[in-house]
Amino acid sequence: MKNPSITAVRGVAVGHAQDNMALTGCTVVLCRNGAVAGVDVRGGAPGTRETDLLQPINLVQKVHAVLLAGGSAFGLDAAGGVMQYLEEQNIGFATGAGPIPIVPAAILFDLDVGDRGVRPDGAMGYEAVRAASARPVAEGNVGVGTGATVGKILGLARAMKTGLGTAVIELGRGVRVGALAAVNAFGDVVDPGTSQIIAGVRSRNAGPMKGDTPGGFANTLELMRSSLGRAVYASAIRLNTVLGVIAVNASMTKADMTKIAQMAQDGIARTIRPAHTLLDGDVVFALATGGRRADVSTVGAFAAEVLSAAILRAVRVSASAGGVPGFLQ
């Protein structure tokens, strides 16, 4: 496929904006014609906006963009800039007072990586949505992935830099399922194909891994039950998150997309160990842009597969930053 990213799904555009000095940023998934959406919030420390609206029983059927941002809760301010741009473009839920853009959002915690006084704001959100295009998506240390890290039970000194990744899969009959993932997890990233940790808590004398080889990592699960892990756990806690967006070019209901978002969370569980902890704010949005017919369970099953692939990409295309080594160094 010429475009191996979520923008291969018709009706989806993606834009980034970031501050490379402060190591924070945001990413916008834009659906100019609207997309039927669902969401699944599974982590114990989420930071979100407009997610209640996506419940199947609620009125609004389509969203116009999804914002993923760094900056912890401060980063939710970037949604205002996305709304401003969409209002200028006359995009939104029709009301007698004019269109109201529907922009759900979720954030991750990157305040301890760069300059904690700089966070995504309205201007950055505006910049990201204005830059949105259907071209292949830039990955790694961009947008919401600019300050992302994993493996933080022993603090940033032993953590590893990750970022943003994307993937897409063809299901046949013209149906495509794409995923975007920002990986800022508490735990380790594991390749399901090899069961090897590819990013996480680095052993004291080991540098970052250059390939899919074992060794060089201290297993977070083992640390959690060790005397060392128990001793540092309380003081080393940082807020963490995996944020995901699934998109499919099929006609679906909000209930369908809610189920697909739930099933897609399996992709996080397959690649992040441990996943969905009280210290993670894991959120998956699912968007249907319409056009094709597809089975909900089939789309959901492959949504998990493609989200898993996007998480692995988020590791393998990320470089060192802020003193935290990345896969690419």
C-alpha cells in the first residue's frame, strides 16, 4: 500500500504541531465530512474532553476531529484552537446559532520530559488542524508523540523514548482499517510476534536496543513484585497513557463504533505490559467515515491488530530526546 498510515482510510486527514525545544505537541485527526464515533476509556488516570457525547444514547452522531495532546490536563486547551479553525471553515454540528465543531480530545503526561511550563494551547491546536492532510502521516517524535516515553517505574533515568506510530490494513472489498497510536505507557512495549521487550525500563548498564533482540531491559512486571520495585514505586509514579485512534471507511452506528473501540483496546493489552493500570490514562477513539459495508466484529478484531502494529511503529521510528534514549538513538 502506497500510504501505510491511517490517512489511507478515505475521509481522514492528520496534522501535527509541536515545540521541539519544550518536547510537547499535539496531533489532530480531521474528518471534514464528519465521522460516526465511539470511544473506550480504560486506563485509571484519563484526561479527556467530550467523551460522554460519544455514548450511543446521546444526540450528536458525528465528530469532526479528534485531538490528541501532550501537556497533561493543560493540553486540553488545544481543542479550542481546533474548534476555531473548523468554525472558520463552517464545519460543525448545525444549530440555529451556526455550526458547532465536535472535537473529542485526550491527553498524555509529558511535563517531566521537556519544559513543563510549555503546553499545547489553542494556537498549537489551530496549527495542527490547519496542517492536516491525507498524505502519509509523519511518525516518531512528532505531534502528541514529541515527549512520549515508556518504562518509567524507575524514573526517566531508566526510561526509553517513544512517540507516535500509525498503520493500516486491508480487509477486502475496499474496506480499510487504520490506527494511530501515541505511546506514553507506564509499562514496557512487547513485540507479540517474539514476546521480546523492545522498549521499556533499561538495565542499569545497557543502552537502548537497536533491534528486536532480547536483553538490555529490566522487566516492569518483575520489578513490580521485587523489593526494589516496591521501594521506588510510590516515589517514581508518573502519569502515563496510550492514546489510540481507529478509522474505518465503512458505514457504522455509534454503538458499532463503541464496540470497535472496546475491541481495539486488545491491541494495547497485547503490546503493553502491564496495560490499563491505575497510572495509565488509556483511551481509544474509533471513527467510521462511511461508504463501505463491513462486519462489526471483523473490523473490531482487526482494529486490535492494527493498533498493535501502530504501537510497535511508535517505538521503532522514535529517536532520543530530552536525555531519554530512543530506539533510533
